Amino acid sequence: MNERQRRIAVLGAGPIGIEAALYARYLGYPVKVFEQGDACDNVRQWGEVTLFTPFDMNSSRLGLSALAAQGVHFDSLAPDQPHTGHQWIDEYLVPLTTSDLLAGCLRVNCRVVSVARDRQLVTEHAGSPARGERPFGILSEQDGRESFELYDVVIDATGTWTHPNWMGSGGAPARGEREIRIRHACGEHNSDGIYTCRTLDATRVDQAPGDRFILVGSGFTAATNLMALDEARARRPNLHCVWLTRQPRDQPFASADDDPLPLRRALVESANGLADDANWLEWRADSVVDSVAIVN
């Protein structure tokens, strides 16, 4: 088989999937990008958040060249300046999907059902070079119709946004958590008021019923949500939050003095400061969630 004709499937039309597909098309490979929603849907869920990294770290020379060929210029996205997720999508990522290199490559609202080696069970020829010679079969579903196609290379760029960590011991689900996630995914409850794994902004906090919150985790999403809660307190003075983190240490985040990204360093310092001094916040380290339940 001609190496340059090897068919490539990219799963996920987020930032990584788009850039991977763009580079593969630049090298001359046939490419198809499968996306179960619209391009960059996951980024849109936290689009109001300002990224730690400036635009020159969130774009590629190939991407900029592809857009320049289409007459796209970046007056509002300076190379050394931070930007929001919405700006990243609307001014860079989505225009890339319609550029000459990627036009016709995206298959949106198309769910990948399975990926498997063609005519090979999982146990057949394990570890053998012969297995690697077989293409991948991809079963997908779009508008209620199934399709099966063969590809030589599959790039999984689906990411982790739709697979947040569980709250229980060792990263396992806490009792009752699986049910809550299922009901949340089915739209049975208001995710802002009951349960959410998303990044919040102050507006969404304002819309949540009640003033009592539990924040679980010590990642940067948790710190971003903490800032949203702090901002909302100007309008909700009775707001109270219990913040649970797993690590048994003196502050939620390790010192960020040597962090080369100023915005990330400032976020860590602010979160640690609130954990030390805020009277509306109760931080509990070395904590594990045993169970969760919906109380009607």
C-alpha cells in the first residue's frame, strides 16, 4: 500500500483532533474526522474561561498559515495575550474546519459506536506484526443510519472532558454517584443546582438554587469554580462552600512560585489564599466522599 494513501480517522473535533487532521491533510493523507456533536462542543462548555496560555501556545504555524491563505487575520488574538475558550473556537478552531485543507473532512453529529481490527478478534495474533497489518473497522452512526468503514490509522482525540474523575476512594465512584450522573446526563435535574462536573461562571452560580455548595477536587477546574463562587458572594452574601480535596497537605495546591504561566500562578495563589482566610469557605484536606444522594 502506498504510504501516502493510508487512510486516517480522527476521533473528536476538538483542538487536538482539528490540528492532527490539519497536519495529516497537509502531508497528503485522506482524513475523516468523527465528532458526536459539533466541532469544539466540549470547549464551548467552558468557553467563558480565560486560558492560562497565550494564543501562540494554542495555535500552530500550520494553522495560522492555513487561515492566512483564507484571508483570516487575528486582530483580537495577539500572540502573547491570553484569550477565552470562545475566542479560541470562534476565531481560530472553527475557521480551521472550513479551511481548504479540512473542508469536507469533518463528520459532525456522528457517533463512533466501535473501533476494532478488521477480521481480528481481540485475542487473535496478539503481539504479532500480522495483527498490525490489518486495518481498523469503524462503526459509526449518523442520523439513525450506521456506516462501517476501514482506516489504516486511528487517532483518538476524544479527550477527558466528558469523563471526569469519580469522587470516591481511589477514584472509584462514591455510592450513589453513578445514578446521579446518569440522571444528570438524561436531563432529569438542573445540573447547576444538583450536580455538575463543568466549569462554572458567576452567572451560573447566581442561577443555582440555595446557598450551600460542595466543591470536590484539587485540579485547576476546581480552582476556577472556587473563583466563580467567590465572585458570586458579592450578590449572595450567605453563600457557603465546603471544599474537599484528597491530598493530606497544608494547602490545596503546592507552591506555584516557579510557574512560567502568570495566570495559572495567580489562580493557585488565590485558591490557596481563600482556603486559608475565607470565612465562607471550609476546606477539608485528606477527604474521600463515601456516598452522595439526591434529597427531594
